[in-house]
Amino acid sequence: MKTWLAQAATASCLAVFLLAHPAPSFGQAAPAAIPQSRDGSHDFDWEIGSWTTQLRYLPEPLTGSTRWVDYSGVSEVRAVLGGRANLVELSVKGASGQIEGVSLRLYNPKARQWTLNFASVRSGLLTPPVSGGFDEKGRGTFYGVDTVNDRTVLVRFLILDVTPNSARFEQAFSADGGATWETNWIATDTRR
């Protein structure tokens, strides 16, 4: 019974998300911010290289906690599969310990969207992906569905303030179908 309820909750959240953010891969028009005719296959080319990463993380999301922890370290980004994908290796340390992970980003030329897939060394698990792309101003917006404290939530991942030598990354969760969002991950990268 619990499994069925969890599946039903996941399906309901996914349905709300898909209605609010239709994806070209489901036969609907692309969001206005990402024109269908735009080839976004090189949208991450600016990020290839070595970065100093400053990270703030909310370890107890969606609980009302306001306790943030800080980390610093490096991110290494390299193109793979002839530039049709890239791999990010993150290694940061702070008073609360260390975060090591990898993000594989894959471009889907038919949908004209990127899928971002993250895995943490701590858990050894690949999180559900977020999908989306960049608009004409260089802002990346990606959405997905995940589970936090046994609750199905929406995930929003933003890439902001992109320059050749810096960028900001923010992750937020929504437990109410996207009506409100709680940011839980803020990383600022500076080229090394």
C-alpha cells in the first residue's frame, strides 16, 4: 500500500510539473524561453576547464531549517563524447565534512534540451535528472522530480550570471507543485 501511495504521489507531482513545463519530447511546443529552432548543443562550452567553487548548502531542506553550511574546493569540467556531453567533478570541503560528486550532462538534439545527472560519492546513487536548457540571455533553467524525506518534490536547477570566468548555480525544491520554492544549494564558480 505504501509503495502504491508513493507511486501515486510521484505521478501526481510529475503530472503537475509537466502541465506547467511542457517538454518538446512529449510532442508539445517548447517553452517560450527556449525556441525550438535554437541549437543548444554548445551551451556548456563556456564551462570547460578548472573552477574554484564556493558552496552553501541547506542540509535539512523543507523542514523550516535556516542552517546553511559552507564548503570550498574545486570543480573540473571536461567535454566528453566529442563535446555532445560534459562531465563535472566536484570536490569541496568545509566544517561539516566533504562533498564529492560527479554530474554528467547530456544533450538531446531532438528535444533540444540538456539532461543533468548528479551522483554523490557519499550515497553512491545517481539522483533523478533535471532537464531543460538556456534562454537567449544565457540563463539555464532545468526541472525534475525527486524524493526528499520520503516526499516527492519538484526540483529546479538554475545557472545564472554566466561570464567567461564565473557563474552561479542554484538548486531549489518545491513540495507544493511549484507554488513556492526553497533554495537549498548555491554554488559560485570562478575560473582558476
